[in-house]
Amino acid sequence: EFRRVLFRSSTFLFFFPISSSPKTFLLSNFCENMSDDEHHFEASESGASKTYPQSAGNIRKGGHIVIKNRPCKVVEVSTSKTGKHGHAKCHFVAIDIFTAKKLEDIVPSSHNCDVPHVNRVDYQLIDITEDGFVSLLTDSGGTKDDLKLPTDDGLTAQMRLGFDEGKDIVVSVMSSMGEEQICAVKEVGGGK
């Protein structure tokens, strides 16, 4: 037989044999079992959030917003007036910054939206590999070798042409929400 003793815990419900006191059983059996359990915690990158909250009414055209878990640049914002029983609503039309797909969302203007942290960094192009990866020179003198050629055929052609002619090519890499992609190409010097 077991006696039911409930401790103030939202995680566990404890049952103890009638023959032993709850305190003795807890110390002798439960704590030993708990110490045998291994706990695994996932590590995150730097602890920094990929987004920050901002009131929907304060997001403007040209700003950024997260729609359907994708970082987007806002191309159009329209605000409807308050209804009989509701809030004013903001209608956002935005373009995904990596795929260029058009996305839309409607949010009450007083509610918070997620806004992505978007960074843009320039690197000098060192090499283009046969499998479509690029090697870039960082400001610290190291190399960044984990980016593929852009999906935009015009940018890829401009990079390959300039590289083949021996020109100094600088690429802009946009990063947001754990993704990064080459978004612009500039020629900064003459050829060989």
C-alpha cells in the first residue's frame, strides 16, 4: 500500500509506502534516483536574441519585421481605423530579405511584433571554388569559407566576371536570424 503525499511542486507527485515516513523515503530513495539522472542543457550561440519586440504601430516602410518566422523588409504599411469593438490594425506587406518572396501580415497596432536584428558586413573576395563556395577575407585577416554564391544570377555573373578579370571584388553579406547571404557586389580596383 502507498500513502499519497503531495509536496508543493508543479513537476512531481510523490507516493510513499505506508511503512516508511515520507521524509525517510524521500531522502533514501528519491534523492538517490535524482542524483543518478543526467541533465542535458542545450547551449545557444551567444545568448543574444535573434529578434526584439516593437509595437506594430511604430514599424514603418523600409523597416524590418518577422512574418512567418522569416526576416522581411517592409515595403508597405496601412493602418485601419479602430472598429466598434477592436483595435486599429496594421497591414504589413514585406519582402523576405533572403528569398525575395512577398509576405503579408495583419497585426493590432497596439500589439508587439518581432523585429529581426539585421547586419550587413563587407568582405573582400579571395576565391570562388568549383562547388560554388566563396572564400572571403575578414577584417581581422582570417578567411570566411562557409558561404555559397548568391542565388541571384546577376550577382553571381558579376562576381565571376570580376574575379576572372583579376579585379578586387568586395561583397556585402547580410545576416539575420541565423542565416547569411551575399546581397551585393562592388568592384573596388583595377584588373591585373
